[in-house]
Amino acid sequence: MGTKRRSTEADCGQSNGALKRPFAMGGEADAVMTPDQQQADAISEDLAQIALKAGRLLQMLQAAAGNHRIKSDGSPTTQADLAAEHLIIEALGEMWPGIPVIAEETSNAEQPDKFFFLVDPLDGTRDYISGTGEYSVNIALVQGDRPIASVVSAPALGRIWIAGQTAREGNIPDQGGSIAWKSVRVRPAPGDDLIALMSRRHGDTATEACLATLSIGTRRMASSSVKFCLIASGEADVYVRCGPTMEWDTAAGDHILSSAGGCVIGVGGTVLTYGHEDRGYRNGAFAALGDSALAPQLSLRLS
């Protein structure tokens, strides 16, 4: 395991000037640089503090989760989704002014740029409403078309994952407490007893056909972007999704898993890319794998 580093909520909003320089806007746009390893890891810790605050807000609003409406795409949304998204957008704007935020509930408000954030303030709204606890807060900083820093926080599960250059996990502390981060790494795929993570609410025949090509020994139900993170932590091996998803559903978890030594591949074995406003930020079919050696066995297609 890696060296533990503690960060506290007091760190939030205290980024030094060096962290802000890569995101200079306006007249300094030509000076935009790629954050180095140390900066990317520090940015992910800042994102974690924002996600923790959003998660605590979601927990406070849990009692009213039954009061929801159904959006045009058939998915539910609650006042908690909107409140958490507002908190996250405001916090990101304070720390990194000028960086566009593409968020689930207000995705038409901004357009991608050299750097932009992808935000799902409440991934797993149905689970939030039903009280299973399997929901998450997802935030990813994207450069070009790939994430470079991200967080997935699961408030009700008490777990949080981040990645800059390095993927790490911690336990969610009491408010004002510190997080003892530890490095996470995927596990090599076992020969005949793979653990597959299955979406509790989004099964389909195309996904089943894809999984049939693998030696699945155990199927475990899970929801939200936590599935990417369980694979990153070596607790599972594969998650396949052939049904529709959005970029804010996957960007943060994709980066955490990739930074832990795994991969997320789309049709044809290519990595997922982000910022596709032209297709409404929709993803194609994908597979999240702890061991890339499994990739040649898969044949992905949309359901």
C-alpha cells in the first residue's frame, strides 16, 4: 500500500497559486499547462473535500427524497440533486474560476474547453430515493478528452476514492476530521472465478451476452460509480454496461480505475473519451476491467 496522507476540510479552498496556474484563463490562455503528478494528486484531494460537503448535504436531505419528479429521459431527480449540484458548481467556481462545469442537471449551461469539469451530484438517484445507500458524488477534471483528476464519494457507505496520478481510497470522516488516504490497485484476474459487478436496475441482454464470454464465478449487485471503484480496490474484476449512460456517470470512476491499473474500454477496445457535446454527452457500450488481459475476450455492443 502507498504512503498515507491526511487531508482535512480545512484544506478545501486553500489551494496554492501553483495549482491554479495550469487553469489560467482569459489573457493567459496560451500559458495553460498540464498539471504534473503532484498537482494532479493535490487537485483530487481538493475535489474530495467538495464531494464530502455535497455528500453531507445529500444525507441531510435524505428524508425528503420521496418528493421527486421524472425527467424527460425517464430518470428521477430530487431537490437534493439540484442542491448538491449548486453547491459543487459554486465551490468549483471559487477554486478554479473560469473552468466550465458540465453537470447533469444543468448540462446545457456550459460548453467544454481545454479544461472542464464533469459532475454528477447524485449518481444513483433511484437508490437514494429507495434508501439502499448505494449512491455517489462524482466529480472529474478533464483535460482535452480524458480525466486527469477525480473523486467518487459514497456518503452512505462511508467510503471515498480519488485519483490524480495515483488512485487512493479513504474512509469518510466525521465533519472536520481527516482522511488517511491509502493507495489502491486492481488485482490480477483469477483464471475461473471472476467477480462481476451487476447494475441493480439496468440489466439487459447485450450485457449478459458480453459477460457470457468470461468465466464469471460470482455476480455482485452494486449501483452508481462505486462499481468502478470496487474494481480499482481489487474487490471485483469486471463491470459491463451496454445500456445508455452519460459522461458524468463514468468520467470520475473511469479515471480512478485507470489510475489503479485497470481500464475502461468502449466498442473496438478504445478508451472512453469525454466532452462530446455533439452527441449530448452520451457514452457507448463499455467494460470496466481490473485486468486488461480480459479485453480480447469481450465483444461489446449497445443494447
